[in-house]
Amino acid sequence: MTESGKKPAIVLLSGGLDSATVLACALREGGACHTLAFRYGQRHSLELEAASDLSRAMGAASHRTVDIDLSSLGGSSLTGHGEVPKGRSESEIGGGVPTTYVPARNTVFLSFALAWAEVLDASRIYIGVNAVDYSGYPDCRPEFIEAFERMANLATRIGTEGEGLQVVAPLQRLSKSEIIRLGTTLGVDYSRTRSCYDPASDGRPCLRCDSCQLRLAGFAGAGLVDPLLTRFGLA
Amino acid sequence: MTESGKKPAIVLLSGGLDSATVLACALREGGACHTLAFRYGQRHSLELEAASDLSRAMGAASHRTVDIDLSSLGGSSLTGHGEVPKGRSESEIGGGVPTTYVPARNTVFLSFALAWAEVLDASRIYIGVNAVDYSGYPDCRPEFIEAFERMANLATRIGTEGEGLQVVAPLQRLSKSEIIRLGTTLGVDYSRTRSCYDPASDGRPCLRCDSCQLRLAGFAGAGLVDPLLTRFGLA
């Protein structure tokens, strides 16, 4: 419990644009924010470095990177050696479950957040799922988040003995452009965020993978210039 | 899908008495059974060796041990350096949340099982929670298992596109003695299982920790001799 009277919060922070915006939302609510990232067999560590950097720069209370072993269970091009799809149209990106799907990823991530929430006696877990994602990923839909929250309250002391736990998804009904506008209002420095599935060794985004495409379209829709592109002289 | 027409199953197998009985139940139902154990900062590796040994000896289709990093989030004497409570009475063991509680452990374990179920297109996840446990651990109660199953079906392709996923807890309403009688009927070799929280280096159980006490009382109540005690000349 801090002076604000708010219990702490856990914020899932990937180092991407969405979760940086979520951290800004959580900080605005008050209470200490503890950020959590996962090393789960990603192809590169830029995202994880960005998560740690954002946590510090934005004023979170602590940051942890937890190693998890999803890759040993197989099943996704993001953790395996398959090709990352590139140059797909927005309708292709939105259609069906993409091959970059990591099985039950949000369930696994939220479970670790729940464990940490129990240890810290936190009352909120923040996650950056949103409307753009849940066209393809079942574990980004509002009904999944609600079912996880219900389960989480039955699973833990904080749920069964305390005042309960909320799973907060502040971006859930926002488009990418709306997220970028919200984060810009809250002062998020998007030049510190990473989105590309397949960046060059210096961190330069490929601008062709699904994630880069969505980011480009998002900034265009918001009428803003992506400061990451400015940083790499690509704007 | 095997010749029996049954989809595969995932079985959480800790190397203890309960989960060995659950594996026997799952094998009886037919379909390939894939067993899953976790290295999560336990004090000793005997349980994990027992899990791998049981999986092979009982005829499971495959076995995985996944490393997870709960200890980095703190919060329990089973993964930390606190004292394991010893010499407590059965009513003390049943009263309140014990200090050996690992935060959100079953949620984390079931989440990994869910990830693997998605990869293998499995239709059932088996877990050995039971009546003895759920006096103290919130994540052993039937309402938790039901809430996890509901969430799991919203989280995954197998739940949203297929015929759905069941979380099966065949021991849920059984006492320790009833579990031991059931397993004995199904041919479980309990000398291969491990229960002690604090065994000697040769694997000899301490007979004083909560887990040993429950096992002793269970075999006594079933009117059976624990073959593990026979093996160590303790019967």
C-alpha cells in the first residue's frame, strides 16, 4: 500500500507499443507499478531490452524478466525456426489464427503475473490486449480476459481472502491509431518501444512483417510520425 | 488421434502419489497420455526423477520437464530457504493456507499444460488435486478447476474451433486412503513415487513433514503397507 492508498499493480510489459501505453495508463491510476517481461525463446532480445528501459524511464517500482520454456513445447514460428510472414495485407493479417500464434501465451503470461500479484498483494494486473489483436488470437478477446479474472480470484489468497483482483485491459476496445493517440497524450516515448518481429542487428525495423505493418498504419491513422522511424532516419 | 479414436491427453505428473494415480486413471481412459513435470526451484530433484521414471514405467507416450522460474517471484518455503514445517497434527495441516504454498502454482502448471494441449490437439488435461489438498490451497478447489476449464476453452483454438477441452481431476473428491486404494487397484507401483518435502540424500523420506504425515495416514487408513517404506526398510 502506498501513500496514494492504492495497492500495487502488475503490468505485463513486452517492450512493444501497446504495453508501453498500458504502463502509462497504470501509472496514471496511482499505486506502485511492477513490470513483468518474459524470455520465451524469442528470436531476438531487443524487445526485452526495450521493456527494461521503458520500465525504468517511465517510473515503475520494479522490473522482472522471467524465463519461460514455451519453445520446448513447440507450436509457433515466433519461437521456432519457421518463416515470419511478410508483406501481408491488413485483411490477411486479421484473418484467422496467424502462424506467429504462441499457444496459450497470454494464459501463461497472466499466470505468472498472478503468482507475482499474490506475492506483492497486488490488486490489479494490466495487459495490453486490444481490438487489432483479437481478430486472430483467441486469448485476446474480452471474454477470455473476464474468464481469466474469474479464475484468478478463485485461485489465490488475494482473491479468496482479500478484496479481489482485477485484470485490466485498458486498450481492449481501441484501434492501433487510438492507442497511439492515447499514449501520446500520456507522454509515452514511442521511440523506446519495439514492434518488429524480425529487426536488423542494429534494431532497425524491417517495415514488412505484420507487426511493422500494423504500427505503420497506426501512426498514419493517428496522423503522427513514429519517433522510432525518425531515430533510424526512416521517417 | 490414436486407434482407440481418443484424442491425446496431457497429465501433470509431479512424481508424487496423487499424480501417479491420476496417470493410471488417464491411461485407463485410452488415448496417448503425455506427461508434464516442472522444475520450479524445488529443493531436490528426486521428485522429478520419479516423474520421469513413472512416465516410462507406466507407458505414457512422452514426458517433458519444463523449467519455470517461480522462485524469482518469491513467496514460498518450498522454493525459498525458509523452514519446512514438521511434526504438525492433521488438523494443523488442514487449517489455513500453509507456508509451503507456491503462489498460483496450479494456475501456472495448468497454463503450460494448456499450451502443450494446443500443440498436440489434446482434449483433456489431468491434474491430481484432491480433497486433502483443498482444505488449504485455494487452487485445489473444484470451483477453481471449473473456472480454469472455462477460461481454457476461451483461450485456445482447441476450445474455440474444436470440440473443446476438459480439465479432469479424478481424485477431487477422494481422501488420501481412497486414492491409494484406487491406485493399488489400477496397479500403480507406489514404491516409485516420492512425497517427502525434505528427504535424505539417498531418498529416504523424513516421515515428519506434512506430506510424509499425510502419506503415512493414507496408507494406514487404506489398510496397506507403503512399498516405499518397505524399500527403505522402514515398514
